[in-house]
Amino acid sequence: MSASLFLDVNTIVHTPSSVTVSSPTDPAFDCAGRILGLVNIVVAPDSVGSFRLRINGSNENNPAGRYSFGSVTVSKNAQFQVNGTLNDRTPVNVTFVSLLVEAGASVSVQSAASFSIGTLRIVSSGSFNADGGGYLPGYGPGGGFFDSVYYSVKMGNGGTYGGGGGSNYYQQQEQPGSPAPYTTYGNVYLPIDLGSGGGTYTNEVPYYDSGCPGGGAINITATIMEVNGTVSSKGMDVFTQNQDHVAAGSGGSVLI
């Protein structure tokens, strides 16, 4: 499959039991409806965002937000996406008999997702992540917010989760050494929450920069798991956002 297919809510597609998808840009297969017949998936090399599962979709007789597949291979430099929603943070539930993430490839999560996997193998430089998949800038229980005005400049703090977000430069100018005001949340022994977004920057010009989103939430249950790559849920920061005036989001959750 090299053409793009978007499966909308309340629509159904019948597929062969094994499918290879390929697309250098837009998703070749974007599912918000129901898939019937599909068991094994190969995302071809260098396919960016080629296979996407959404929370309002499903396959076979599963309810919305639940998928089950056999063997799935995310080939070199390809991407497999699982998209939840920030509205209610209900995780997408995905079951794989086996999942192979090759070098440079990624399984990426927006919001929250729970995975049940027989055999999971992540090759060196492969990634299973929810980086930047959490609360939007300034939002969340520990969202960064404007707490200081310094020469008409307003700037928020870093996002908070299990630990407090960092205070901004302007706050340190006004109150050197003062901690950032924040509200921590979550359970260190059962991390399932999304990371909060960092605060934004504005001045009287006006000049505005959006803050950075927090990390999402990944829950992995696997019988056999071999990780030579990375599993992560990072908050985005000023370097990944290419902005130097804004606050970073807090990291999210990884539960294995």
C-alpha cells in the first residue's frame, strides 16, 4: 500500500491478512474507523508516519480505542503512531503478538497508550516514545504559568509532574534563589499521568512564543522484551522547539 488512506469514524475497511505500508510523508494508513482482516503489518523503510491508530478506531470486534494484531515490523527509519486524545486522557489499548522496531525507526504515542506485547524487540537507535505527547504548553495539573513581570516581560515556568518545574530567568532576577511555584501530582510507584506543558513568553512589543508540551504516557506489558534502543516520554524543551524564550514541558510516564 503506497497510496494514502484515511479511515473515518464509523467506516469499515476489509484488508488482506498481511499488509506492507509505505509513504515518505503523509500517513499511508490512518485509522479512526474499523479494520477487518488485518493481522500482520510491515511499515516499509523510510516511511514517516505511515501507519497511525487513533483512539476512536478499532479492529475486528474490539470496541473503539482497542486494537489487536499479530506480527508488526516497523522498518528502518519508519514510524508507527498511536494517537490518543488530551480531552479525557483515556489510553489507546494495543495488543501485538510480536513487535520489532528496527534501527532509526520509532513507535510514537500522542497522549496515552497501553501495550500488551508477546515479544518486543527494539534495535539500537530504535525508539518507543511519547516525547512531547502530553499536555499542551501551559496546560496540565502542573502547567507552567506567568508568575513574574520583569521590565514588561512575562515568562512562565517549566512544567511540573513528580518534581517541580524550573523557575525562569526573570523570576531569578527578581527573587534570586526562589523556587518556582508549582503543584506536583501523580504516583511515583504507578506513573500513568501525562507531563504538563511549559509556560509561554510575551512582552509589550508584543512578542509571543508558545511554551513546550509535556511528555505522554506509555504502559508496556511484555512477556519477552529486548531493548537496545530507547523507551522514553520526554517533555519538549527550548532546544527541540528552536526557541530560546520559553519554558520546557515536564516528562511524562513510562510504566513497564
